[in-house]
Amino acid sequence: MRLAPSILAADFTRLGQQVADAERAGADRIHVDVMDGHFVPNLSMGPAVVESVRRVTRLPLETHLMVSDPDAFLEAFAEAGSDSLLVHWESNANLHRTVQRIKALGKRAGVVINPATPASVLEEILEDVEQVLVMTVNPGFGHQHFIHTTLPKIGRVRRMVDQLDRRCDVEVDGGIDAITAPLVIDAGANVLVAGSAIFNDVEDVAAAMKRLASAE
Ligand code: DX5
Ligand code: ZN
């Protein structure tokens, strides 16, 4: 199981330190949540933040684009230093073209599906992507409750990936903590995004990550 700390929950006044803490504690990658106030009802960060984080870590940076027009931002985030660009199935009528654009930029491509979107929409795009991100909350905010009905879908995505017999991460995002982590791992996820379970006032980043990792 690999952990992708989401900096949405980080203390932005100490962002560099928090990313360094996550790297030292064994994070696999850093997850950057981008929101445009249109695709989701919230605003977050842009390429400038990716550029800053790029300077303080060697970890891969994955950018989760919760925006209505992902094509308009691919280049900016690639130039800022993103290694993966994750686009929502729901945000794009031309997903195949967007995925090809991400590949042409030399980046890993990922497709994200919302809680109400079935795994079956991935069927014709799975061969072209390196990551599938299954939303386990409705996108837009951190600190939300895990939606348990997404568990069978994680299993379906895992089976689809295994059937294709190719390396493709099955990643989950939202409401992941020490209680839900074992459930999503059992269901077939191999990368867990976690925001508030890693960056919080209760424990330091290393202790929080250790607790999550041992929850397997
Ligand atoms: C939600 C974001 C998540 C968020 C997860 O829209 O995509 O990455 O940061 O936060 P937690 O782990 O607090 O649910
Ligand atoms: Zn995310």
C-alpha cells in the first residue's frame, strides 16, 4: 500500500516543512488538489503552488484537476512540475483526447470517477492510463465522511485492471483514515490519498502516516 498525502489539509504557512515531513516519513507521492469553483464548489490552488512544492521535494507530484476545462491547464501544471495529471471523467466530453495530450506532455495520465459514476465508464480508456482514482467522497472538500457504497466499485476497478494485466494504480481519495484504510485495501486499492488523516493538529505527520500504514 502506498500513501499520497494531500496538501489540501496542510498548514500552508509551513507547506515546505510539511511536504518534507511527509517525504521523510515514506510518502510515495504528493497529491495536489486543484479546484476551480465551478466543477466543484470550492477554490484551492494553482500551478504556482506546484512550482513551489517542486522545489522542496523529489517525490512525484500528482495534480488532481477538479476543474471544468482540464485541457486549458494541462501545460501550465506540466511546466510547473507535475508528474501525473488526473482528470475527471465527468469534466470532459473528449477524455481520450485529453489523455493523449497528457501523454504528449510526457506525464502520467489518470482518470478520476465520482461516487455516482460507475466503473464501467473506464472500460475504453483503461488501456491508456497509468492511474485510476476512485473518489470515495464527493470532490470539493477535505474532512468529509467516507462513502461506503464506493467499496464494491473499487473491487470492480481492481478486477478490470488485473484483467488487462497492466500496471495501473487503483487509487482512492476522500475520507481515508485508520478505519477506512483497511477497507479500501481489502477492496483492491493500492494507493491511498489522505489529507486530514495526515495533516492535522492531533499528531505529527510521521506519526499519522505510521498509523495509517499500520492500519492495513
Ligand atoms: C477532495 C480531495 C481530496 C481531499 C481529501 O475533493 O480530492 O484529495 O484532500 O481529504 P481528506 O483526506 O481529508 O478526506
Ligand atoms: Zn484529491
